[in-house]
Amino acid sequence: MKTIRLAVAGAFHTRLMKPADSTLASVLAGIDLKAPRLPVWSNVDAQAHTDPGEIRDLLVRQVVQPVLWEKTMRNLLAAGVDKFYEIGPGRVLAGLLKRVERKAALVNVSA
């Protein structure tokens, strides 16, 4: 029997990050979040949110829960979003979005 070892850059979005979620919750508890002008889409449930309490909770949950990135993109497209911006170096997200919707308009913004 062969053993295969897989390595990842980090244990992000897994239960191994459990100690970090309570630390983040403590920090966010001391921050006054205001309602956003635009909905915040969460990768935890692939839905839009405007309630600061919900957003705070979802930020904490995102530390240990899987990212529903594809579902989030599909829901954004279904909601009528027709232009996406990838901010930062690289084009990883652009490539992933093109797998979901080839015709999606995407702008990469990097320094």
C-alpha cells in the first residue's frame, strides 16, 4: 500500500483553524460595524448580507468553513452582476470565474 502525502499552503477554512476563529470573534466584537452601502457576499453561504451582525458572524465562520466560491459566483451572476474585478497580483480568480462563465467581464487591478 502506498501512502500519499498532500501539502497545502495553509489549513485555511478548516477545523484546524478553530483557535483562530474565537480570536477573530473577540477582535470583531470590539469593532463597530456599520451597515454596508452595498451587500456583502459571503463565501460561507453564497448569499448577500447587509446586517452588520450577520456579516460579523460570517467573517468568523469563514475561518473554519469551506469556501463556496463557485456557488457565490453563480449566485452573483444569477443576481445580474455583469462585471467583476480581481484586485491584487495574479489572475487566479479570473481563471476560475471563466470556468464558471466564459462570457463574464472581468477586470484585473494590480499595482
